[in-house]
Amino acid sequence: MAEMNVNRRTFLKASSVTGGGLMMTMALPACSTLKNGGLNQNSGTEGWDSNAWLRIDSDNTIHFVLDRTEMGQNTYTGMTSLLAEELEVDPELVNIRFAGVDPLYRNSIYGVQVTGGSTSIAAGWKIIRECGAATRLMLTKAAANTWGIKTEQCRAESGHVINTQTGEKIPYGHLAAIAATYSIPSDIPLKDKSEFKVIGKYNKRLDAAQKATGTADFGIDTELPGMLYAVVTRAGRWDSEVKSFDASKTKAMPGVVDVFEINAPAAVGVAVVAKSYWQARKAQQQLTVEWHNSQLNNVSDESIFAQYQADMAEDSGKNVRDDGDIEKALESATNTITAEYKMPFLAHATLEPQNCTAWAKEDGMEIWAPTQGPDMAQVAAAKASRYSLSDIKINVTFIGGGFGRRINNDYVAEAAAISDKLQKPVKLIWSREEDTKRDFYRPSSYHQLTATLDNSGNVNGWQHQMAGSGVFDYFVSEAAPAQYPFAPKFMFGMLESAGKLGEGIIAPADASIYEGANHLPYEFEHLSVDYKKSDSGILVGNWRSVGYSHNGFITETFMDQLANQQQQDPVQFRLGLLKNNARASQVLKTAAEKASWGSPLPGCTQGVSLHKSFGTWVAQIADVELQGNRPQVKRVVCVVDCGQVVNPDTVEAQMEGGIIFGLTAALYGKITIVDGEPQQNNFYDYQLLRMNESPDIQVHIIDSNEQPTGVGEPGVPPLAAAVANAVTAKTGQRFYSLPLELNA
């Protein structure tokens, strides 16, 4: 972003609106801008696209449209704070609404309109601020011309321009119509960090009042006149289709409107529609369904891991990191240290279960959904109904937890199929059991690690080989058509096939298994990482921090194993391999200092972990006590370097949430597969961390002038390793799988 040299006409434009207001339109870069260093537009041209806008009405109302969804990560406040800082307004005075579906809103690294990858603030850091600053300059100029004074004699403050000579002030809204006639300034200076009033200091949530008073509109809150409620009975194995069903008892239940089969892409089962949710759910219990045979009948965890190992033995797959000469290091090694890891499937367990409201009419369909991918939701609805993409409107709501699950839009497809048949508004709600058993799980994976020792006994080589499913194949069926909204529906299948064939070429490479392993920060002379794609057949998807979630555990527990072999302190061993990485070293040293490394809490041992994900460095030190045969985490000290902080409370909250999320997985998380069916049902057998188990969490933020990076996910990857390393320090037992299970 700092190196961008783009004519501002490519991303800013002023125009007047009805009633004498000012609209500033801008193009927000998505992840690819950060990666590739520029906007995908020709500098200096008059034509440009917008994917967010600021509008100031004559009544001084300020509107801001966001192209990212809000699912607890607080982009709702963060991105608005960037605007408010430079515009000189209180963030609470800005009216915010979510963007609808439009190609202009795409996240260009994925080519679709999706919220993920912890990139929202980073992407908007400069351009949203420049939009606010340019607007402020134009409003100031309008005021100066009104008073007949120089702009230097004016000051913008709290939504007004003040005459510094007389104290007179004019609200922005009264100046908007004049400002709309001006050209965008060629020079838009931004505030220095020392001038910030909001960035780094604003610690509120703009959605807090709505959520506290129940006025925030989550998907499950949608209410429409004449709305019906639906539930769907699905097969235990996701690839099974309905063979027959008996609904005679179901139709006789109170409130039941209809019972029918749905069979569309991502929407297969028997729908029960009633006048209330509970009536539909009770009637569902009387339904009998016979299913066709599944190709997953003989698939289990044992067969899946056997497949991974066999595939990796046959072919090591794709090399994604190759420093030095690992083969030479292996041949000349005086000794090797090896480890084998098996990582489980994990469910998302979003507290708001999957839901969607659809209203099909003669001329189109309207959808209300808590989705992370609005344009992919539009595709899912189109594939499951008679309507084309242009006939379907998507209304994005607040999301009660996403964690990557709501990138997949099967629940939207089901609601669309049901409403299409009935031509009435229908709200579909999944039960907790359905949500657990029909998830797009974090992929399971198999890993082999080998470290080599040179003639002096020092570690000089690191080899990491792995196998598992990639997540790309499980959302490309919606993502590929979303990239080509002009394409007719009969081409959707061809676009999906092209997307799969073009993975890593015309589409981003699927790094969902190996990310976090391929960018290992430690300075080994020889370093190699290989990934073998091996599809398990089980539905998989993005899970909070994706591949970093398992590779953070794997690499950091293996690092402790190496430190032990080298008879070195785990912190010092890591620092010795980070001599050229100042930011990583500072984070780790600060964590050791804040946690009093070497002096654990009474009855505890300590474990350390360091990981970088989504551009953010996080070090965590866990103080863990054993209570019987179970670890009890007493304290987690977390140090984070995410560049310039926009909202300190958000950073702290996201680190805390990530730690709780990661600790849940470390202690309890595991979906087991038997005969092709997930075995877990609800929180009694897929447990979440309880309040009395929550540790004391201390978050320390490194003060930085670097550009901001993500915070929604980076708190997750280091946690499991820090806890495991602490338990190993106490018991000597090393852990090569999760959840943590101590030997009897």
C-alpha cells in the first residue's frame, strides 16, 4: 500500500446527490492489492469502479457502505474508524450498512465477494483514510469560499468546519452540495500517527448498542409477513440421495403446511414446512426416509489416514519451500529426529446455527442470510431454484460467528429450493445436531517431520511432508460462477471444472493444508516443505486460521522437541534461529518477559509458541497445571505485533477469542468418522470450553508504525503448542495429535 502510485481518479470521485448532498465513491483494494502492489486499473483513465462509498446528506447525516461482513471481528467499527479519523467526525455519527452483491465488491485475491483472511483493515488502511481526508479538504474549501477566507483559516472538527478567526461553524451537510462541485485534490496528506484521535485510541464497538438491545439484525432474526418455517432431513453421509420417504404421520402433525423432497446442488433431503419452527421440528421426528447407497460407506478415520500415508509414500507431491539442499542434509546427517502427526477434522460450532430466509416471487427471489460470501450465496440460490443470478437479491445480515463456515452456502441453497417450490417466504433453521453433523470441517491431515544434525551436532535441516484434503474443491462450485455473473446457468458446471483445473494458475493456489509450514521463520540451512493433495471424501472448508491452525501446533511442538535434544532453553533455542527477524524476536522476548519465563505460576509448568499468520506475529506462553490426568490452563500471556493498531480493544478481544477458540480445539476438538458418518452431535460430545475453564489471558500489543495486519485469526495457531509444550515440560510426554490426551 505504501508504494502505491495511482492517480486518485482511479479510486476517488465526488458527485452531488438529490437534496444537496455529497457522495464520495472509492475503490477499496482487497488482498491482492497488498500482495501485488497496485489496483487492477489503468492509472490516469477516467473510467473507474467503486466498491464502497461515503455520502454526506444536507441534514449532516453521514453514510458509509462496507464491502465486508461483520461476524464479531469488528470490521464494522475498525473500517469506520479509519474514515472518521481523517474526516474529523465521531465514529458513532456514521451510519453503516452492508453492501449488496456486485462485482465491484470483490475481494480480488479470490475473485469473489468474500470476507476472510483477516485482511479487511489492512486492505482499507490507506484508501479509506484518503477518502475521508479528501472529503474533509473539499468541505473545508467550500467553507472558506463561503466565508471569503483562506482554507488555512478554517479547521474541521466534529462534523463541522470552523472559522478560526470568528469561531463561526458550518455543519458538513450544509457544505456538501458546494463541495460536490470540486475536483478531488491532487495532494491528500494523511495525519501523522501523533495526530490520531481515533486510530489506536477508540475502544468502543459501534454495534454494541444494537447487540445489547437486541436490535441488531442477525440472519436468524429475520421476520417477514406470512413467513413459514422449514427444517430439512439430510442423509448421515453427505453424498446420499433420497430413495423414498413416508410423510403420512408428519403431514398429520399440527401446523404442517407441506412435506416434499428437494434435490438440487447443495440441497438434498426432505423438507418439512410448518407455521412455526417448533411445529416443523416436532413433525420432522415422525418422518421416515430411506437413502440410496453412499460411496462413503467404508470410509473411517483409520482408512482416511491410511490413504494419506499411502498417497504420500507414492509421491511426496508439490514442493512449496526449498531452501538449501535437504537431500544432501539427509545423506550427510550424523543423526535425525523424526515425528509423525495426525490432525483431526474439526467443526466450526458457530453459536448462531446455519439459517437463511428466502422469499420467492414470480419475478425474482430475495434472500436474507448470514453469509461470508454474498455473491456465492447468490450462485447457491440460483443453482437450487428457477431464477437467474440477476433475479436474486442478497441481503447480508450480522453473523453470529463465521470462522469460515459461512463461506459455503448450502443452507442458502436449501432455503432457496424450498421457497421456490412454495412461492412463499420461508425461514430455514438448522438444529445444533444438524450443524455439527453436516459441517464443512477443518480438514484432517497427516504430517511427517525430520530434522537433521550436522557433524557438530547442530540442527541444520528441516523437512516437513504432509497430505490431506484441500478446501478449494469444496467451494469452487459456487465461487467460479460468482466470478462470471453474466454467464447463463447451464455454464456453471463448466466454470466449476475450469476453476478446479486452473487452481494455482488462474485461481490462487490452495494453501489450506501447508500455510504456516511453508513460511517457517527459523533460519535452518536446509529447509523443505512438501504437500500431497489427498482427498478424504469428507466435506471440508475454511476453519478459523485454516492451515495455520494445525501447522502452528505441529511446527512449534517439534521445535520444542529439537530444543530438548539440543539441551537448550526453548525460548533461547528459537531466538538463536531468529537472528535476522527483529519483529519475531521482539514478540518472543516480550512474551518471555511478561510471562516471567522460567518462573511459572505455583503448581504450573510453562510452554511457549511463536507463529506468524495473516501478516501478524503472535507469541504465547501458557502456564498449565495438571489436575488428575487433565491439563488446566491457568494463564496465557499473549504478545501480538499486528502493525499499527486501529482499535486496541478489538485486538485484545480477538486475541482472547482466538485463544479460547484454540484452547477448545486443543482440549476437546475432534470430529470422528465411522462408516462415512460424522459421529458427534451437539455440545455434549463436541464440547466447547466452559467459563470455569477459561484461563487468565493477558494480551500485550507491540507499538508499531508498520501497516496494520490481521487480528481475527492469528490468536488461534500458537495456543495448542504452548499448552502441549507446558504439559510435556511436566510429564515428558510429547503430543503428535489433538486433542491432548495424557497417557494413563
